[in-house]
Amino acid sequence: MGSSGMRGGRLSVLSVAGWTVLAALLVAAFLSALGGLNQTIYGASSFVERYLTAIAEDDIATASTTPGVALDAEELAALGLTADVSTAMFRSGVIEAGPEDVRIVSDIANPDGSHAVTASYRLEAAIVETTFDVRPLEPLYGLLHRWEFAVSPIAVIDVTAAHSPLFTVGSLTLDTRAKKSGEELTAFTQVAPYLAIAPAVYEFGYTSTLLEAVPVPAVVEPAARTAVTVDAMPTATFVERVQSKVDDYLQECTTQPVLQPAGCPFGIEIDDRVVSDPVWTMVSNPVVTLAPGETAFEMPPTEGVAHISVEVQSLFDGEYSQLEVDRPFLLALSASIRPDGSIAIQLK
């Protein structure tokens, strides 16, 4: 009985020892797996790579909500921006192209726990390397690493909308007057800042019935400030409509049977006695051309020719004759687009 008890005791000890070793092995395996996860899926490099991949896939909702991307009021103020600066470009369908061929070049751990992660990627034809500073957050479940950008990669794009307050970027149309009031609303050229996800390529432009801007690409790198000008110019339709209004105006002038039609750019002074009603006709109308001015599109002084036909009697010898004279004249004007889309013309 004694020896059996001793053998049972020894077996119990061996069993406990076995379970202890197994538990130790399981803990070691778990810690090893956890370490592997924290080095890969939950590592600083993967955090940066996921952000860049989200942009590449046009998943702007994910990119813009990545920890450390959003700027607080203090950070905005440091950039000279107000707290209500537009984030309208934070949506899918806006970027022209995201980073491609993403590759992590290096991941350097700092003594304070932060990491400097350098990524290489292609933006259109350019190969770019950017170092992202990331720092740890409270671990998930107390075990899995989490990260945030120490410096936000958000970019600022200062858009100058020349000659039209509207512009397009990707599938989005924006109005640079959105956060303005008073006299700023009437400026011929508007400037407004916009926050933008970066790195990415954007394309700015504008097309309407009356105005068109040549598309302007903008390669925007992280934490950079970029300036873009959208230069809206009159379309052929705009010029044609102004030409039509000019033609109608001059035609109306020819209906006045007087030597000096009121409010018109042409007329004549005659020393002889006028015997019949003067008849005006247009020989050639000024050809409308429009170029940007300070406050509107301007047509410079442009020549036209009117013709007058009138019977006169000489005060010298009383002879009657038919006067036929071409009268060159100059016409200048400014043209602008009213809020309702009609054209306002001011003659000069």
C-alpha cells in the first residue's frame, strides 16, 4: 500500500508538472503569436500601409477617420485656418488617383515608443518617399498595438477660382463663396482653402454653358500646402450671346431717324439743312472679344461702321443732294454673369 501511494503521488506531481510545462508552452506560443501580430498586422508599418491603401481604393471615409488624421482647432489655427474650414473634399469620387505601388522602405522605432515609417509610392509618373511619424495609442484589449499619426498627413489646397466662384474637383462642384459674406460674395476672383486627403492627385476645372476652365492637375503630398488656380474663361456661347445683344442694341440705334441717335455710339453733325429723315444702317458691327478685367469680362474699344443716308440742302447755294456717309465708331463694354445665369452688359 505504501509503495502504491508513493507511485500515485509521483504521478500526480508529474501530471501537474506536465500541465505546467504545457501551460508555459501555450503562454509562450500566445506571446509569440501576439508579438508577431504586433509586428505585422498591428505594427506601425501596417498602420501606414492601410492608410495609403484606403486612399488608393478611394475609401476616403476610412482614410479621413484614421487616428491622427483629423486636425483640431489649435492645429488649424497654426495653419492660419478657421475651425470651419471646408472638409467637402473628404469624400469618394473626388481624387483623380491615389498612391500606387506602395512599399514600406523603413520602420524606425524611437526610444519614446513612436515610429518613423518611410513609405515609397507612385503618384502619377512621380515616385515619392514620405516619412510618417506615428505614435502608440492605448492597446486594444490591453494587448494589441494601436497607432495614430503624430503629425496629420492632411493637406491644404488653396483654390483660386478666377472669374467664377464655382469649380469642380473630381465629381464634386464647390462654391468658393460658401463661407463668405458681405462684399466678399461679389468678388470677381475668389480664394478659399480646402482640407484634402493626401497623398493623392486631384484635378480641378470648371465647365458650364458660359464658362470653361482648362483642367488643372494637382499632385498633393502629405502635410503640404498647395495652391491651384481655376481660370474660367468665356465659352463661344458666352461670346455669341454678348454679340447678339450688341447687334440688337446697334440695330435699335438705327431705328432713330436723327443725326445723333440717343444713347448710341455713332452720329454725325451736318452744316447743311436736313431735308429728309436720316436713315441709319449698319455696315459692320464690332466683333465681340472678351478678356478678364478687374471686376468683369471686358471688350476693348472695337471698331464698327454705321452708314447714314439723308437728303440735305446746301446753305451756300441751295442745292439739294443725297448724303451717303460711312461713320466709323468704337464700342467697349463689360459683361458679367448674374446669379440667375443671365448676362449683364455695361457699355462704356
